[in-house]
Amino acid sequence: DAGVIQSPRHEVTEMGQEVTLRCKPISGHDYLFWYRQTMMRGLELLIYFNNNVPIDDSGMPEDRFSAKMPNASFSTLKIQPSEPRDSAVYFCASSPPGGQGWVEQFFGPGTRLTVL
Amino acid sequence: AQSVSQHNHHVILSEAASLELGCNYSYGGTVNLFWYVQYPGQHLQLLLKYFSGDPLVKGIKGFEAEFIKSKFSFNLRKPSVQWSDTAEYFCAVNAKGRRALTFGSGTRLQVQP
């Protein structure tokens, strides 16, 4: 099992540019989560999907951020336009079906985004 | 809304010392509790979790945690730390039936040989 795959691992871009982060969850997992990690705010949930449908996007900071999950094996997080304050590590996680919320989330290696 | 507090932001210990990292949560209902670890340069991994039953749970690498409902706490312990335990430790909680996790701010543990 390859685990959760994220790309790119590092992204450096200039303010105003569009950034797209990608995630491939573990096969068979039906939940997918996007988190952001910063020094100031720690790890915070941005959005999560169940069976490709967004369930809770209340953590998405503003309209510049959007996330999609067109199929069970792929999700994107897009920032347009990007700003320096978006610099952070973005983690994707997935978890299998079943349980009452106590099911483990498996995290990807993260994408370190730097916006100049 | 749920919240999680980790009071120790940075802990420095010598090898073989005992470890206890504090975690308190704020939520009125039933919760599931987790400790995740992030080794330098790596992604988050689950150390242990509690969802019901024995409030003392054992995880990987000799870690354990005790859920004290009356104190809303889920402290992480290890009797004797090793240099390889140097990492950042995150406490997390979700409400029963919910999948989204709320994380604490993390505790950076540095173990000196």
C-alpha cells in the first residue's frame, strides 16, 4: 500500500499565482480530509469529503480556496490568487468506511507551500 | 465547538526520563481521542486512540494515555524516553459520529542523548 500520495511536495510561487495541490487517498477509503499546518494556527481542518461529496467546508478560509474530488482516487485544493499568508504545509488524509468517528486518519507527507 | 489544549509547547528531556504530555479538551458530549506523532520530516502517524472501554490505552513504541472524563484530559505518557522519540506530538478529538478531527497546537519533544 502506497499510502496517501500528495503532489507536489514543495511549491514555491509568487503572490497572485494560482496554486493546485493534489491528493490521492488510499484505495478503498471513502473519507478525504484537507488540513493546513502553520506555526500560528497549528493544524486546522479545511474541508472534508465523504464518497466524493464535500461534507464540511467551514474551515476553508475564504473564496480564494476551493477543493474538489471528481472521483474516489483524486482530490485537488486550489488557491487562486495565492497570498503570502497562505504559506503553510497542507496535509491530505484519508480514512476507511465504518466506525463512529474513531477510525484512524492516514496522513500524506504534505505539500510545503511558499508564496513569495 | 470543540477545542483542544496542549499546555506544553516544548519539552526537553534526557534519555531514560519519564514523559507526560498534557492534553485537555473542551466538548460537552462523547468524544473519541487520539494522539498523533510527527517525526522530523515525516507525516503524522497515529500513536494511540481511545473511543470506549478501558480508559488506559496503550499505543505503539511504549506510549500510553489515560482518559479521565471528569478532568476532560487525555495525557500521554512513556516511562522511559529514547532519543528516537524526538518529534512533535499532537492530541486530537472528534465528537462521536463525526469524522473531522480538532487538533491541539502540538508539543515539540526533544530528547537529548
